[in-house]
Amino acid sequence: MTNRDVTHVLLDMADLVELSGDDPFKAVAYRKAARAIDQYPEDVSLLMEQGRLLEVPGVGKGIAGKVEELVRTGTFCLYEELKAKVPPGLRDLLRLPGLGPKTAAQLHQRLGVDSLESLKAALDSGAVRDLPGFGEKKAENLRHSLESLQHVADRTPLGHVLPWALPLRDTVAALPGVERAELAGSLRRRRDTVGDVDVVAAADDPPAVLAAFAGLRGVAEVLGQGDSKCSVVLDNGRQVDLRVVRPDQFVTTLHHFTGSKDHNVRLRARAKDRGLKLNEYGLFHEDGSPVPIRSEEEIYRALGLAYIPPELREDLGEVEAAEEDRLPDLLRLEDIRGDLHVHTRWSDGLATVREMAHAARDRGYEYLAISDHSPSLVVAGGLTPERLRLQWDEIRQAAEELGFPILRSAEVDILRDGSLDLPDEVLAELDFVTASIHTGFRQDRETLTQRVLRAMENPHVDSIAHPTGRLLARREPYLVDMDRIIEAAVRTGTCLEINASPERLDLSAEHARQARDAGVMIAINTDAHQVETLEDMWFGVGQARRAWLGPSQVLNARGLPALLDYLKIT
Ligand code: DGT
Ligand code: CA
Ligand code: CA
Ligand code: ZN
């Protein structure tokens, strides 16, 4: 169990305490301990072994006991008790932006609300509005949150799904009689969020495999089961569709369930035009005899098309491009030569400059830019010009010691009036300047857009980080006018970032493709706050591929000399 896992359970516990109407101070204590453990530089399990758990600030005897039980057994008694006691639907209320456990508990106790549906009913009947302490405005806000949640609720960030979907695929692949198993659907197309998870497997006896699958530990409910298909809900609440077919049908089934639906529709029509029939079971001549298919490449070839990688299968022009053999040469993870946006302990990161640079070098990168926050972000320990200069000493030393190029950078806050949070003289001394918005998200569209435009007009600014501020399934993008930002990026030669954090993936694939088409240079950066999240680059590359980006359009796919040349650093 990692510190992050423990943190998640403790935060969940805090919610449950409040939802159950127990002493709110207990919830505060769990949250405090959770954050402290998350930030703590050492492993909880190690601390436990050495009997040093109480050294973590905010962890007292009571919570330490529960953490020990948790790390040893995967859960703790009181947590299980509360989970059994609090209606599961009540916990769903917490997904509403602006609704905390205290309010949820109130709604539960006074109105019997125990699910999103019953909340909607209580809003419709006026019961929420009439509740003391609520009123028209609060009820209206709740209704808004409920609507926007229903919009995103059924989709989960790819980064939250992969950690259990990959092992699930391996579990299926290891079931008796299974020849191979692959993830399909939106997950294989690397969409930023996914609905359900689709798995396709090959076996000689599909019903036996489906039965074994339905009986796996972790399967909470079987929604439906046939000869080749089984849909289940897992303990984590997510739906999985498994298809099992004979090995000779595997490729076309995998292709069919990779989708997208729109892409499939196009291919089927194209097959028909050529006197063929394409479906999940195979590709067939008019007389019903099969066209032998051993790979997805062969499906496309049979239809007179160049191979279309899963990320492009959305019917957004890829079929036409494949027909004319002008599909882009898509970016690959190996093309990435460095990361231009990471944080260290100098602001809110967890690792030192040296540790980050070392990890970047281990990944095979040629350079790394250290971009800590600027002073107005007090919560993130933003750097004043004085501290920035001290950081430069450390950067120089680390670069020398490791023999690895480290660029001086900063993530400069774009203030509410569009001015930047560090003076031009300081920006001029940086190798790479990233600007971004962290405050005032609720300003109107014009003001927000002007802020970004003004930052881009500053000749020192090289890149705009996470340009729309969205947090997947949690926060809508702020209302910037992307058409104008892209136009200004072209005019000023400013890069736009694909923030590779799976919580953000911002720019979206749509905006990134629009920027690419306009000729904007894209930087793909992890915004890593610790060594481990340098790995998030994989998500950013997926997003870039969905945006049809190739290495020549990505700044950090350049080697160091070409990068410095682009940045006019000699
Ligand atoms: P999701 O789950 O909402 O993130 O998106 P997908 O693309 O994974 O969609 P899903 O799970 O409903 O179906 C998986 C694939 O199966 C889909 O991409 C294409 C194929 N498929 C599903 N339903 C249909 C259909 O009615 N017609 C066609 N042609 N293909 C379908
Ligand atoms: Ca799916
Ligand atoms: Ca599905
Ligand atoms: Zn950042």
C-alpha cells in the first residue's frame, strides 16, 4: 500500500464519518492525517516497520492504529462498519461540486435523500428550497451541479481506469483456455475519459471463459451473459463488457469493439461498396465465404486503406486521409526528448532539482526544464526573484554533477489583469517561460481571454500551460475563447501545452488538433510534482496522437540543439 492509497482511504473515511452524522471533529482529524501522509517523504509501511508512524504530523495514536490495520489487512474495522451503514447512493452526492458531507448528511436526515435521484426529486418538489438554511439560491446551485454532474458522471478519466483495467486484462488472459485478451473500446483509442471498459478475448470454448469471468472475485453483479458476451459491474462500481470469440475471429472482434461506432459505420459502408461485408465476426465476400484476416492492417488493406491507428478512429477525416495515404506520422513516446514543465521542493513539488533531473535522465531524456511557481501562488510556495536566483545555483550544480542539461524555467502566474507575476528582467534570464492561470476562473469570457492574450504578447513568454484549466470529471474548462488564443499563438510564436497529467489532459484533443492545423507549436509536459508522475508523459502522447500530432509539431520532441535554436538560446 502506498501513501497515496492510505490517503484515499482516510479521506473516504472522513466523508463517511460526516455522512453518518458522527462527530465532525473526527472527520477533520482523518483529513489532516490523510494530507500529512500524502505529503510525507517516507513510505508508511517503512514507518510502521520502524515504529515511527507517530512522527507524521497529524497522526495520533487512534489514527496510527487504524493505518496499521489498513496497511496490514487492506482495510480497517471502523471503515467497513461505516461503509455498511452509510447508503451507497448518499456517497454519490459528494460528487456534486459544492456539496460537502455535512450538507449531504442534513439532506439525508431531514428529507431522507439517499441518492442523486432522490435529491433530484427533493429539488423538484421544493423540499430542498424550503429547508431551513437552504433557500432558492442554494437549491438552484444544487440543481446546476446535478445537471453538470449528469453530463460527466458516467465518464471516468483514463488515468483512473487503467490502473485496474490493465490487471483485469491480465487476469482474463490468464483464465484457463484463453489465448489472448486485449482492452478495446474508448480505452484502446486512448480517449481522455472512458465510459465502460471493453475487453476482447480469444478461446476455443467461449462460454467456459465467460462463466469463469462472471465468477471472478471483484465482480459485484452480472448484468447479462450470453454465448459470447458478458457484462458485469465490479466492486468499484464500473461496468466491464467482455467478449470471448474463437481465435480466428479475434482480430475482427477486437477491431469492431475498438470502434468508434462512427468509424465502424464508415468502414462497413466502404466494405459494402466493394462487395464485402464487415462485422465483428469477420470480413466476408458476397457469397458468405470469409476473407482471411490475421491482423487489423489486413482489414484496412482489404478496404483499400492505409492502416489507421486506434487513436484516430473517430470518423474525423481519418478514412479519407487513409484512402489518399496522407495519414500523419504520429508522435510516439520514444520521440519525446524532455519535459518542459515540472515542479520541485522549491515550490510545491516533493522532489529536489537533482532527483527530478536524475529521473529525467533515467527516462532517456536529453533535458529537463524546472518550472516552479511564481510568488503570488503562496499556497504553492511560489518563488520570489531572490529565491529563484538561489534555485539557479542549485540547477547549475545539479546539471554539472549529473552532466545533464537543466533549463531554468518558471510557471508564471497570469494575474487577474493579465500581467505576469515576475518582472521582465527576471523572465529575460529564464530559458523557458510558461505562463498559466490559477486564480479568477469565474471571470467572464472576454476578461479571461484577454488575460491569456496579454500574457502571450509578452515576448518572454514561451508557452501557455494547461490553457483551459479543466479538471477531468471535476471542473469544467474556464471560458477562454480558444479560437482567439490559437490565432494569437500563431502570431506571437507562443507554444500551447498539452498538460499530460491524466487529471487534466489540457488542451483537449479537439483543441490540440485545431492548434496543430493552425500551425501552433505544442509542448507536451507532465507538470510532475514528484518523480513518479514524469511517467504521465504517456497520457500526453496519447492525447497528442488523438490530435494528429507528429514529432515535428511538438517542441519537446526536438533534441537539445534544435530546442535551444527554437528558443533562440545560444
Ligand atoms: P465509452 O465506453 O462511452 O467510453 O465509448 P466506447 O467507444 O468504448 O463505446 P462502447 O463501450 O459503447 O462500445 C465499444 C465499441 O463497440 C464502440 O466503440 C464501437 C462498438 N459498438 C458498440 N455499439 C455499436 C453499434 O451500435 N454499432 C457499431 N457499429 N458499433 C458499435
Ligand atoms: Ca467502452
Ligand atoms: Ca461497452
Ligand atoms: Zn505546474
